[in-house]
Amino acid sequence: MVYFTLKRQEVGGKMEDKDLQLIQRLIPSNDALKKLWEEHMDYEHKLEEFNKKRYLSAEDEMKRRKIQKLKLAGKDQIEAILQQHRQM
């Protein structure tokens, strides 16, 4: 499922509106971007669940950090795709 409701609060307020609009425009024709965006949103929701917990076990903290790293790596890939399309 693709998250087409691209609102700033849904992605932690970290992305610019113009980037969210570009993502929304490109997703239907760009399978790689679609996959990366779905993963990004999945990681975002998983991190939200960890952040709701008052305390994290050492294992949960390791999982949270791994998800953060995966999310950041995916965001870098999303940014690379967006950069290519900005230059067109």
C-alpha cells in the first residue's frame, strides 16, 4: 500500500512540501521510489511505536537504532531520485 496522504506531520515534518509533491507525482511511474517510500513510511510508524514507550529494553533500543539507520539510508536514496528529477 502506498501512503498517498503526504502531509508533513506524517513524515515527521522533515520533508519540504515541494519534495512531498514531487514524490506524489513520481510514485505512480517509479517503482523504486514507490518501494522506498513505502519502506520509509513503515519505518516511520515503527519508530513512532518505539517512541510511545516510556522505557526501552536494550534489545528494543538496538532495534530502534537499526530502524533509524535503515530509514535514513532509504531517505538518502529517495533524495537521490528526487535530485535527478529536479535537474530535468
